Amino acid sequence: MEYGLAVFRARNETITFANLLRSYGAPVMIISTPRQINVSCGISVRFGIEDLEQAKQIIARRRFDSFGGFYLVKQVGANLRAVPV
């Protein structure tokens, strides 16, 4: 399983970003940030890899002071690998 993850250092910006991406029809989930990524407030926005370009456009248009980056997360069984994109 692969998915994109948007990481923020402020919870309110995490929720704002999730709502914006959702308004474009992207299915999103707010999840606990994986342990491997230690630059966040504890929650992140999970979205389908196919929505990565839309997510990047939202970040480019809006000012998110606490944005920590996008990650591609690959999960195989219990193993999780997060790579910055």
C-alpha cells in the first residue's frame, strides 16, 4: 500500500489543509504521524498518491507556516517506510 502524507507542525493548519484538499474531491484522512517522521504536531493528512499534484498546488497557493513536507509512505505488512518527496 502506498499513500501520500502532508506533515505540519501545527494542528490547526493540518486540519485546514485536509479540508482544502477534501474540497477538491480528494479522499483524505487525518492520522497519527508515523514515528519515522519526527517533524510534526502528531497528526498528518493522508491522501492518495494520485492527489499529490493537487496537494502541492494547495501548498503553493496558501501560506502554511508550519508545513513540514510531503512524504510517500509505503506500507508492507507491519513495515512502514516514509520518503520525502
